[in-house]
Amino acid sequence: MKRPVGTPLRDDFQLVREAVPDAPDGGMVVRNRFISLDPAQRGWMDDAPSYMPPIALGDPVRATTVGVVESSRNPDFRPGDWVLGLNAIEDFSVVLPGGFTSRINVGIVDRPSRYLSAVGAVGLTAYFGLLDAGQPQPGETLLVTGAAGAVGSMVGQIGKIMGMRVIGIAGGAEKCRRLVQDYGFDAAIDYKGKSQDDIAAEIAAAAPQGIDILFENVGGAVMDAAMLNLALHARVVLCGLISEYNSAQKVGMRNLWQVIVKQATIKGFLIAAYVPRFAEGGARIAQWIAEGKLRVDEDVQHGLDNAYDAFMRLFSGENTGKLVLEVD
């Protein structure tokens, strides 16, 4: 493995075969069944300061996984237990004592991968990112960038549950159709092939009174266009900047001055800060799904030998829902 420069290349990674490890003293071995593929993993590949240390060269790519305990020397876990943990893109993961792993009840979901989407970090990011960081009010207008993605599609739907007018920005006519028809957004804007001025004009037409909450997943020109349409005292929830993850030269925000003009606030958001409240958010999300108020789609790809191609769907815009790699 070598560190990617810009867009990751296939040669930046190696598929290595090794013997199945033994459980360490006080730890266990998990056989991974589902692996989460997320934009954040691209940032972890860089040798740069972040909220988590860079992935060491030669180490497997860090990832959240759902799997089954294969062998255990930890009295709190038994072989056959389903678990969720921060492991890696690999068949088997060694979990050391104190590792981030929790037992999950797969009987309450239709498939175990839901712990990587609806009731996992994706769903909880949407839930706490909008409700806690955004503080939505009925009748306000919410703009979601990267709206057809796993987090964005849930944010928009939760906004509708909260009584908001919801506008989404996505790439391509099919994704915009899904936003309105499948997820219940009030309006959708296709950014592809358009200038920042064009996008800004379409936002203004869809939200003539301005944007009260901007839930930002993209950055770049899309965010710059949105910033020109903030309402007075708007809240910007900064969840991701996927347009810049593969850029060697970071662009940054050009319309920051709008924060002054509109007396707006920007709040950076990380789901890790909400771990003590996961049960609260998961229960409410599960209730909304059961009531038919919330739709969660998954884009399930198959096989470790397909990991690179599957991962790159995040940046090509091909994925249609939460991107999950199923280990066959």
C-alpha cells in the first residue's frame, strides 16, 4: 500500500492473504460479514492531522464492520455473537482488549447491514446532525447537499418529519428524481454541468426566503452557491466536504463573508461525540422506519476482491444509498 495522491488508484492497495489469526489474551477474532465504505476513509489514508490517526502504511484500511465472533478469549463475548466494531476491510479482524466493539441484536432489523446504515453511524449522523446541531423548527427551510447519499437522504427525510421545507442538491436527473419521489423532498437541484452562479440561482428560486439550515456534505462550488442563499441567523452544519477529499490542493470556502452578513453560525459535526446517546437515536429511527416515515436504501457490493471498485463508487457518484461491502 502507498498513500494516494489525489484520487486513489488500484495500485495504491494490495490484497494480501494470511492465515486466520488466533484470539489474543482478553480479545477475540471477528469474522466480518458487512463492511462500511465511507468518504471519511479517504481522509484517513492521508498522512495529515485529523480526528483519527492516519492508517499506517501496510495496515488494512480501517472500516466499521458488522460480523460474527469467530473465537474469543474475552468473557463478555462468545463465538456466534453478532458484533459491530471499528475494524478494517478484511475477512477476519483481531479485536484487542478494550477495542471498540459492541454486541448487536440482529433480530430487530431485516438484515445485519442495517447497523451500518439506518441504525448505525449513517442514520445517527443524520439524526443528531440535524436535530442537535441544526436545531430545526417547523416551517423552516432545509438545504441538503449530497442529498442522494446515505446521510443526505436521511437528513432530508428527518427534516420533513420535523415539518420543514426540504431542498436537496444531487448529481444527475435520476438522483434528483429519487429525492422527490422516493424520499419526499420538496425540490431537487441537479448541480452537474452548472456553474456556481447557476446553482445559486436555482437555490434562490426554490427558497426565496433563504435557507435556515444548510446541511453540508460536499463543499466546493456547491457550498459556495448555498452560502449565497442563507437566511438571517441561518445554521450551517458542516458534516463533510467530499468534493475536496481527493484534491491535493484544498479550495476552502469562498463565501465565508455571508456568515457575517446573515449573522449565521457554522458548527462542525462528528458522530463520535454522541456515542452515549446512540440508543436514543437508534430507537427513534427504528420507530420511524416501522411507521413508514423513513426509507433507507443500501448499495450492497460483494467480495473483498471488489473492494477498490466498490470504494470508488463513493467518488464517481454511482452509489445509490449507503455503500456496503458484503464479504461473501
